[in-house]
Amino acid sequence: MKRKFVLIAGLATIAFLASLPVSPAMAETMYVRTATARLRATESPLAVIVQILKRGSEVEVLSRKGRFARVKTKQDKEGWIYLRRLTDAKPGGESGIFSSLGQAFRGTDASETAASAAARGVEEEKGASGAGGGARSSIQKVNLFGAEMEKYRPTDDQLDRFLREGKLGEYAE
């Protein structure tokens, strides 16, 4: 008799706990990791845009479906965002991939960079004057190219068009 009572009480407790709504404290908080992210009405890259969120915007993930997450913003707007535009860590102040690459290179001393370049077969190229002046290393050329790339900033519309036409990212089929 006592066993039967314990079993029924245990099942009743489980049923009760299962019927409780999920607490907001248990919800998954994520952040927009890209410059902007489109909050859409449905889980489609062609759906109506409900709101455009900026980098670092906090969202509560309500559910996931395929490559999209259904989220709720701080302004209580709900919609769908491409999952790769979200991160579980609040983004810092860096401005992009080239910025982080630059920081990584500046964080090492020249001998480490030269040793790494030598290991990959990057050597100094001699100018027309031979071993004398005019030598410019491949490392210097890469640094100059990287500096020029740092200046180039495609607009969000250009990037979105590139992804859409190439069927990449949230537009992938």
C-alpha cells in the first residue's frame, strides 16, 4: 500500500512539474554577432523584415528550426533570425575579421612572424638591383595588401546581395 502511494505521488509530482511553463531564466540568451541581422516574420530569407537588429543586440531564443532561430527582442518583437548571425557570447568592440587578424599579427613579435613565413616558404624577393637596395619581402607585400583590405567596407546591402545571388548563408538552399 505504501509503495503504491509513493509511486502515485511521484507520478503526480512529475506530471505537475511537466505542466509548469518554462521559466524565462531557463531561456537561451544570444546576441547579434554581425553588423546587422534581419528579424523576419517567418523562417525564410525572403520573409518580411520585422526589424533590423544591430551588433550586440540581445535576443531570447524561443525555438530553432533548420538554419533559423525564433527569437524575442528586448522590445518584445518576435521573429526569425538566421542562426549564424547569433552568438552566445556578447560581441566585443572589434570591427571585423581583418581587424582581428591585424590584432593577432601585432600581438606577435617580428621574429615569430618571420619564422612562420619562412616555414611556409615565403622569402624575400630581390629587386632589379640585385642583393643591394630594393628588396621587398613577401611579408611586407602581404601587410600592404592587408592594410588596403582593411579600408574596404562593403555595405550591408552589397553583402546581402552577394549572399543572395550566390545562394550563401541564410539564402542557401
